[in-house]
Amino acid sequence: MEDIATRCIEIIAKSKSIPADSIALDSTFEQLSIDSLDKINISFEVEEAFAIEIPDDALGTIRTVGDMVNGVVKLRQAKVATS
């Protein structure tokens, strides 16, 4: 899970042009100035990085970096379970 967290943080840092070490799992998207368009762009990057598909309705429930990481973990586990 640490690799997933690191990669998600890197994606967010790159998207917002902020240092990765300023982002924590409990950082909210609001604190990071991530708006709805940013969230969509970041989700595309995350989908590509982890070969997953984030359901549109799940995007609305993601409020923190930790929420995103947990979602990726669950989606990857579900993908492995169905393979």
C-alpha cells in the first residue's frame, strides 16, 4: 500500500506543481486546492498508473489523499479477485 500512496502523492504533486513532501494521506483535496476538474484529471492519471477504472460515482466520495489511496487498493484487489 505504501507504493500506491507514494505514487498517488507523486501524481497529485505533479498535477498541482507542489512538493510531494508537503502532501500527507490526511491532506484534504480542499487543502491542496484540488477542484473538481483537477480531481478528474488526477483520477485519469491514477487510472492509467494502476490500470484500474474509477467509477464516476466514487469520485464524489474522495475527499482526502488517503481516500484515493484506499480506493485504489480496493479497486486493485477487486481486479485481482476477478482475474
